[in-house]
Amino acid sequence: MKALFYHSLLTLLLLASNAYGQQGTVKFEHITSEDGLSSMSVYTISQDKYGFTWFGTEKGLNRFDGYTIKTFYHDAEDSLRSISGNDISCLYTDKDGDFWVGTFGRGINLYDPSTESFREVDGKVDSLALDDRHISGFLEDSHGNFWVTTYFGGIHLFDKEAETLIGFDSKEEGTGTNSSDIRGVVEDEEGNIWFASFNNGVSVYNPNTKSFSYIKHQKDDPYSLSTNALNCIYKDKKGTIWIGTNEGGFCKYLGDGKFKTFTYDEKNSNSLGQDQVLAIAEDRLGSLWLATFGGGVNYFDVEKETFKRYYNNVSDPSSLSANNQFSIYVDSNDLLWVGTYGGGVSVFDPHRYKFKTYTKTDKSLNAKKVDAVLLSGNNLYTGTYGGGVSIINQETGGVYSYTDHTDISITQNQVGAILKDTKGRLWIGTDRGGVNVWNEEDGKFDNYQPIDGDDTSLGDRTVASIAEDIYGNIWLASLAKGVSVFNEDTKLFKTLKMDNKGLLFDGIRSLYTDDNGLVWLGMQSNGIQVIDAKSLKVIKTFAGPEIPEATVRDPLYKTHFCDFYKDNDGILWAGTNTNGLLRYNIEKEVFEQVENDELKSVSIRSLNGDRQGNIWIGTSKGLYKYNTSIGEVVKRYDKSDGLPSDEFTYQGSSRGEDGQLAFGTIDGVILFYPDELIENKKVPPVYFMDFSIFNKSIKFGDETEILAQEITFTDTIRVDYEQSVISFDFLALNYSIPEKNKYEYQLKGFSDQWFDSETRSATFTNLNPGEYTLTVRASNNDGLWNEEGKQITLFVTPPYWMTWWFRTIVLLSFLGSGYGWYRHRLNKEIVQKHKLEEQVVERTAELVQKNEEVQQQAEELALQRDFLAEKNEQITQSIRYAETIQQAFLPSTGVMDDMLKAYFLVYKAKDLVSGDFYWAYQKDQYSFMVVADCTGHGVPGAFMSMIGTSLLNHIIKEKGVYDPAVILAELKIRLKVVLKQESGSNSDGMDVALCRFEYEEDRMNVVYAGSKSTLYYYTEHNLKKVKGDNIRIGGIWKRRNQSIFTNKTFTLNKGDVLFMSSDGLIDQNDGTKNRFGSKRLEELFMNCVALKDFSEGEALVNQTINGFQKDANQRDDITIFGMKV
């Protein structure tokens, strides 16, 4: 009877009102005057078609972009561009995306975003003129009619093309609303227009009959409208009409003129919070949110027809900012915006508060830190440090506690472990208070503590972990005195320690019992041991100081084991505080470290899993979701996602029967269903928000006249070359945890590289004259990227001396001066001609005499010419023989064909022999390809190439060095030795590109190392560039030059292409001394990629070289190699 009494008492407490329970996961952030809000009373909220959020206040119109607020005021000196009044009543975006602003007493404004200006549009009226400029609302119906409602002038139709208002209201029955004060307008599913008035109920306009019908309060009819004083009207996604009244509660239209009314009931906490409802909004799940005046924000469950209230709580900074609201709005990403009276804007972000939390702050717990959690049915058991055990009924919010001073007490309030065994008993392990076990007969807890001299008592007063084995025995781990086993049959304890059962260590942090009768012990330091639960013998030991193979590289060495988890596939995982996550390899019987830098950098505290096979990991730096299928961390959650703390507690997790997970932190407990976590699937639009020159913001309409419209809508900017410091500010329009947005930008024409930006800005200095394209990409808080991004074209105009017209003037001036000089010289030469003719006659006689002497000299020169020709032929033959020898050093076509599937090679020597060389070799699974450019060309270069070939043969073929970076390092050392560069002045050397290929089915793994060389490869529709190290092989020996070659690795899939080349083609000039250059080389490679037959690349390259070079001499040796996977 006594046990029944206590259980009944506990049940009643857990089913009690949730007045002391938490208010769910709805927490508000606040936007106030400190953030730039022009007034703390916000009458209306809306978003435009671009995604900007607008707040209408009594002191101006505010535009919010997630970071800053820009306020628009009426400017008497700029009445044609500024808004007509500062007291904003309503906002509306029509089907064309036009943004309309209604004011109190100042009429209607249409916003132009390209110039950030406003235009009054209600100036033209007919005989039934708009006699009231206090605008209450807008509606564009399904027929394209644009309705305007007012506070004192009834309803009007607006002609968009003529921009005229047509007075539509009438006092005659059936032809008007019979009310001048209209507070809301909607269109029903049949196309009828409903007007809610503040003094005369609802007027319904039928566009087919062009007549009105009326719905009003009937005093004796409980199904009639509750009052004729209406504040708002709303049609939900299902077509149901809802009406918020002034003092008659909240009404749902049932059809046939009947309503169901919901009102405030002080005895029912699930009723409406206040009978004055001012605004209605609907979230993505179809639930309604109500703004009340005095009753807070109310959440209405449409299916259950119950309310949940959210009030201002001065002691809770995450509560609603004020209990009186004017407006409420749910945006396209399901954020709830609440405009309050005197409290600014309160925002609820469901993406930020993804988790249900219980904390000391919300009075659910007696202490902040939660060291143990247990899910059992609807109840959550939490063991806290200093507050005992709190039991929370998740359905009702009721809370009950076990402490050292409650009626049903436990021995100690520092609780470190909780277990409910198969018999339904609750075990509570404490710090220095032993273990408390629920006694069903007595209705209280029995306490077990160590007893001096009694080996059958509990081994230690501190219990860190509790587990039950398959035989029903209870295992209790101690941080200092081994593990105690409670035998269910004898009701006695047996303690296993280092001195009696061979434990590695008496400090045990974690326990896990499997279905095979094994108990896994995670040591406080250095090792895991497995004990047979029946014999109580240690049968396996992993690591530990006594095992020779335990070294500092062993993931179990000096490791604090915090938790175990066995996944859905039966694989055991262990979390550590120093070595990340470990996975048990059953076949090898070893624990293997998961290769994940993110997990290695944190202290893992607790592990659990979901039904999809993911492991959820509580750490010292947030909650991680690890996908076991792909072996990667796919998500990390922190305080910005709604966690009460980023630091989790040891073994503090539990999984309920329905898949719900619970984790303890140092500041409360979180609960969630993994498959119901809300992810932000909205791709954020990207906008440029400011443009600056020398840190001065440039605006549309300013004296610079640079912007033809606001920067947000500008796609081209021209600046002068002297404006050498320019900056762009940008943002991703994502209101959900915007601090987690990420940004990157690229300035095409300056660099192909993408740069990260943490400041949402990019600054460029001293850009050369030319055309550039700036592209900004951004992601939302959940890592979803806007890959297309936002672009703007930038033209930097050249100085006058670089313009075409200046160069033309200079050319013409030069030509004119040249012609004048030519005429002067011509006249002078005519005079000299006459003098020369006289001298010719005199000297002719002398020449006849000397002619005989010249003839004799010519005969002697002919003999010398024949001698030199003979010697030149001998030298040429020697060089041709050297060419034959060099060709013998190069890989044969057969070797290349066997090693490569599809390739081409262009090898053009400047002279007969070349300073370039290529080298190929295949050994087992590896293939090597080298393209090198030696100092000089001709015979000296050829000698260098043969030295390089010989050294590569020695290093790779004979010594078996296969690491590309090591090969280049070895080549560098050996070349210096061969050329005696350590002590001499020889500075010859070579630039080398070396690749090692390894085929795996339809893909190829590439390891590249380079010496002052660049490799290109084409993959995923992009040509990518990989630069080698800026280290030369050869040259004057410098001991201080200890730079190390590095490997660059990447993978090529089937159809991908790789290119290697010397710099000969890049440096080649045409007849006008223009270089071929890197850009043309990349274009040539892209043309090769497009070839159907890749082997035709050789012909294409030769054709391109000849077409560019024309009559110009070849400047250097040229080598180009291309291959296709």
C-alpha cells in the first residue's frame, strides 16, 4: 500500500500542469533600436520578392538584411523620391513582385528597389475619391483586381496602368461594406472577397453578381460571429477563413455563415491567451500563430484545436520581448517574426532551435550539469551534479525530483549514472554516496555503500557507470577502485581490481555489456579490457603499458575511454578524449582509429546512434553526426543551433524506444528525433550591398555618377585607373543563423582562384586597366551553397597614354616627323649626287687598276670557302650522330604505347639536338612520366638531357625510389655532384615535371612533383593547374637552400586528360614579337580535350605552332605531352 501511494503521488506530479516545465523549443531573438530599428513599436512585417524583410513602424520604414537595418524616412526636400510619410500601416508584395507601402494619413507608395526610392501613386482619383489616406491593407485577387482598404474611407480599386483609385464603397445595402473602417481583406476559394471591419462584421463581395452579403454577430446564436469588432482576417493553405476579433476571441469559419469561436479561459492553460487578436500567420506545417494584445504570442494546433502561449519573461532573455503585439509574419524559410508594442521585433528561428532542451534556467532541473540521462517511455531521467535526479514527463512537462532532502530521497545529489534494469528497478550511482536502488516493496531507495572488511559490499562510494549483463547482474564502475558486480541471485557484490583479477587499471570510466555475455571496460587511462560476465575473468586486453606493442602511435595508448556504442550492424565503437573515435575490427581483433581530423581534435564524451546508422557524438566542442556508410562527419551542431552548451558530459546519452536521443551537457539536457531535425534547404540569394573607392561608399545619384542604379541591382561598374583601392560588400540573404553563412569570391581577369571571405567584403588594389568579372558565392547555415552566386563586371579604364586615340596621335606625329626628316635628307642627297658624279669619273680609272688585284684575292677566298664547307659538313654529321645518340636515350614508341592508353607527344628541338627530354618507365602498378627542360639548347642542352636521363635511370630503375618528391630531391643532389657545383661556378640545371600514375579500374591516381614547372589536368569540365615547387634542380650550390619538394595528389576519372610541357611554346614569339603565352597554351589544351581521337593532338599542336610562329625563328626547344584516361 505504501509503494502504491508513492507511485500514485509521482504519477500525479508528472501529469500536473506544465507551469514549471519548459516552454518547448521556442526561443526568441530580438531586434531593437540598438540594432538600428527606428521604433520599438512595429505595426507590420513583410518580405519583398528579393527576400529582404521590412518592418513598418510609426517612425519610418526599416529594411533588414540579416545583419544591418536601413531606414527610409520622408524627406521634405526630396519628396519625389522619399516615402510620403513615416507612420507605416501596411506592406504588400503583388504578383508582379512590386512592393506597396501603406501609411497612416499619407496614402500609398510604390517602391523602386533599383534606385531605393518611393513614388506616391494615389494622387489621381475619380469622383468617388480616396477621401481617407489611412491605408489598412492591400489585396490582388485572382482576377487581377487590386483592392485597397482604409481605416476611414472603406474600400477602393486601384488601376495599376492608369495609376488611379476608384472609390468602390457605398452605404446602400448590398452595394458596399456598410463600414468605413476596414481592418483586413482576403479572397476565398470561390473567388469572393471578404472584408473584415472594425464595427460591422464581415462584408463578402461576389464578383459574379457584383453584390455584397454580410456576416454579423447574432446575439442568441453560439455559432455566429462572436463580435462585429474585427481586427484581422486570414485564409490558410486549406482555404479555411480565420478571424481575429477585438474582444471576442478567435473565430474559425465553418461554412453557411457559422463559426467556431475560441476564447480565453483563465482555468485552461491550453486556451487562447487573450481575446484581442490583432494578426494571424501560418507556418509550413499548417499551424497558426496569433498576435494578441496582452496575451503574448499564441501557437494554435489546428488539428488538436489547442493553444500554447509564449509570454515575456524578464528573467529569460530568450522569451518574447513584449506581451502586446501588432503584427506577425512567417517568412519563406519558416522563421516567425513578431512585431510588438514597445519591444521591437521578436524572431523565432526553427533552424536555430532544433533541439528540445531542459535546463536549470527554465526550472526543469535543480542543477546545470547533467552527467546521466535515461529515456523510459514518456519520462526523461536526468542525473545532475548537485541537484540529484529530475524526472520530466515530456508529454505534460511535469517535473519530479529525487534529492537528499525530498520525501523519497537519495544519499547524494552528485549523480553520475542511471540505469533501469530488466526488472524495472532504478539504479542511481552517485559521487561518494554509493548506489541507490529503488525498492518496490518499501517505496523508497535502498542504499549500497562500501563496508570496511566486507568483500561482498560495494567496492567504492563513487559510481561512474552502471550496466546490466545478459545474466541480470549489475556492473558498477569506479574511477579509482575497479568494477563491482552485483549478483542478482546472491544479492552480494564482488569487486574486480588490479590486485585480484588482473585489471590494467583501477580507474574505469565506461562500461558496455554485449549479447555474448561479455563486459567491455573502458579504462580511465590506457586500455580496454573484456571480461567474461559468467566467470568474471579477463579474456582480452587491448593496449596497456605491459603490452610491448603499445606505443605512442597506438590509438589506445594513454587514452581516456569515455563511452562505447554498438551500431545497427553490430560494430563496436569507442570514444576517447585524446584519440578521437575508434572502431573495433572483429576480424583483426583490434581497435582502429577513425581517420577524421575533426574528431581527433576534440574530446569525445558520449556516443549513441539513430535508426539510419549514424553515430551521434557528444564532444567538448558540440554535437557531431558521423555517417558510418561514408566514414565522414556530415554535420556539427553548436550553441548557435540551440544547444545549451557546446560541452557534453561523459556517457551522458540515451536512446528511447521510439528513436529519440537524449544527451547531457554542462548546462542542461537536449532531446531530439534525428530524422526530424530541420535542415535549411533554401539556397540563399547573394547580393552586393555596397561599393567603395578609397573606403568611401559610392551611392546611386552621388557626385561620382559611377552607379546608374543601386549597387544591389548593378551589373557593370567603370572606374578610372587612378581609383586604385576599390571594395565590394556582399551578403547571402539567409536570416537563419546568419553567422554560419560562408562566402567566397573570384575576380576573373585577375586570378582564377577562389578566396574565402569572413568579412563579407573583397578589396582590390592597383588593378591593371582591363575587364574583370567579380563572382561571389555563399552558403546558408547548413552548408547549402548558391553555386551560381552573384556577378558584377568591372571595367578599369586606362590612363590617356594607354588609350587607342592617344597612341594614334603619337603614331601620326611620329610618321609626320619621319616624313619631314625624309624630305630634308632627300634634298641633301640630290646636292651630294652631283658632287659624287664628278668623283665617279675621277675614280673609275683607279678602279680599273685595282680590279685586277681584287680578282686575285677572290680566287684565294674561294679556296678557303671550300675548306670551311668541308669542316662544317663534318661537324653537322657529328651533331646528327649526337641526335641519334640522344634519341636512343629517349623512351621508344613501344614503351610509351605499352604504358599509356591514349596519348600524344610533340618533341621539337630548336637545333638538331634538344635541351628538352622526356622519360617514361613502368614498374608493377606504377607508371612514371617525366618532362624536363635543361639549361640551354643544342649540344650543351643535349648533354644535360642525357645526364638527367642517366640519373633518373639510376634513382628509379636501380635504386627503386618511387616517391616523386624524393626522386626530385635525389636528382637535385646527384646533379650537383656530377657537375661539381658544390665547389665550382657551374650553374647549369633543369626544370622537371614528374608524375607517378596508378590505375584503379576506370580511374587513375596521380602523384605529381615539380621543379619550377606546371602541370595541367582536365576534370569535371574544368582545366585545372598544379604548380610545382619553386626549387631548381642544379645551379650554384647554396647550403642554406634547404627547401623540400612536395607531392601533389589528385585522381583522374575515365575521360579526364593530363598535360605536361616545357616552357618552349609559352616563350615562342610570332613575327611581331608577341609571345604565345600561358593563356594560348590553356586554350590549346582545351582544343585537345575536345578531340574525338586524342592521338590527333600531335597534329593539332604542330598546326597551332606553325600557324602562330609563321616566319619567326624557333626560340627554344618545345616538348608537349598529353594523355587521356
